[in-house]
Amino acid sequence: MTRGFRICLCAFRSTTKRVYVWFEQKFGSPFSPLTSSVEILGRYASKTHAVGAWLMTDGRTEIVAPFGLDDLFAFRMAPNLVLDNRIAHTKKAERARAIWPELIIIPCPI
């Protein structure tokens, strides 16, 4: 059976502004305040998850993917090395692999 992706369009405007308040306590590394909702995409633990979709007032959909879409369409989960996201990437990869066994996981370098 082929499993597909579910795409979730979420509103992050109010929640992403406050990530820096709880991030260091939860993950152990500092997180500077964000200047926009687009900026958070560059800090996701996995490049594959760094995709945003916005429904514009004229009905168009705008896609923002700072690392591109190649990993997503290749069914590959790649770490984002901009922050020390090793633990988060590993946990997310394990959960994703449980759903999609055919998922290719690129581990974080040690």
C-alpha cells in the first residue's frame, strides 16, 4: 500500500513569536527571537519539514521552502544543521519511520 503525505496548513503567527521563551528550557540551547513566521522554517530540526504554505487574499497559495522540496519529494528526511537539532531530528525521524517504513533517514553527523 502506498502511503501519501498529509499537508497541514497551520497559523504560526502568534505562537512562533514566543518560541524563544520556552525553547532553551526544553531543548537546552538558546533560540533568538524571530522577526517573521518565515524565519522559523530555517530553524526546523529537519530540512524536510521546513515548508510553509500561505493562502493569499487573492486565493493563490504561496509555498516557502528555504531548503527546497527535493528531500520531501524523494521521501527523504534530512537534518537541518543550523542549530544543534540532533535529538529532535532523531525523534522525529523515528516517529516518521514508524508511519512510513520506506522513508530514507539521513542521520545527523556526530
